[in-house]
Amino acid sequence: MNTTVNRPGTDTGTATTRRPVDYVWAIARISIGWIFLWAFLDKTFGWGLATPAARAWISGGSPTTGFLKGTGENALGGFFGSLAGQAWVDWLFMAGLLGIGLALVLGVGTRIAAVAGGLMLALMWAAELPLANNPFMDEHIVYAIVLAGLALADAGTTLGLGNLPIVRHNPYLK
């Protein structure tokens, strides 16, 4: 299962061996990327799993209204509720879902995706405060922690495009 590759951050002339943990991080990266990408696709086209076709973005629905309007009783509900359905919020949210999802699935721009995804998840966590089942921890925080791990582990280099020469020579693309 070990494969010799050039690991980012090392001299391109030296090769390292992939470890099983590299594959675990790669699968985690692709999995979380798919969560973001699926949310984009379902909210855009209303494939009926979380978003009915009638409320799809392409049918004139707002991808942020359902979640943000539901925060009214929460600690920051007034703020988040006021953002619901605004076109700029919808576009920013959907661009974030698509960009983060594609970056993670492809393994390029993983660090930028981790920061942007962590910020998006932190905002979604804050919108739900106080949490119903735990004083502070929920899946948004867990996903944000995993995103940080993906960035620190250079997870785009295994089963992704992170080993492309353009990515290796431009750290902002890692």
C-alpha cells in the first residue's frame, strides 16, 4: 500500500513513502468535500433529499432562507434571520459550498478551502446557539477541526491533484 511520491514542502528531488494515514486523510478530504458539493447540488437543483424541487435555487428558491429563518429563537437569531433570503448571502453561500466542495474533492486549494469551510461552519454553528443537545460541541465544530487537520496534513497530495507541479510550486494552491 506504500507508494513513493514527492511530498509537498520537500525538495522535489526527494521522495517519501505514502503512509496509511495519508489515505485516511485523503478519504476524509474527499468525504467532507462531497458533503459541501452535495449541499450545493441539492440546493441548486432540488433533487428532493434536503431541498424539494419547488424550493431549488434554479426555481427561484433561496438556499439560505430555510436554515436562517429557523434561527429566530436562538441567541443570534435576529442577526442571522435578517440575512435570510438576501441575494448576496445566497450567492456567497452557494459559491462557498461549490468552491470548498470542488477544492476538497480535487485536492487543490485545500488550505484555502479549509479556512473558508471552517469559517462557514463556525457561522452555521453560531446561528444555532444555544445548541439543543450539547453545551458547545456539534458536527459543525468537528468538521472544522477535521478541515484544519486536512490542511495541516497536506491531504490534497494523496488521491488528489496536490502533487501537480503548478500546485507544488505555488503554496497558495496547496
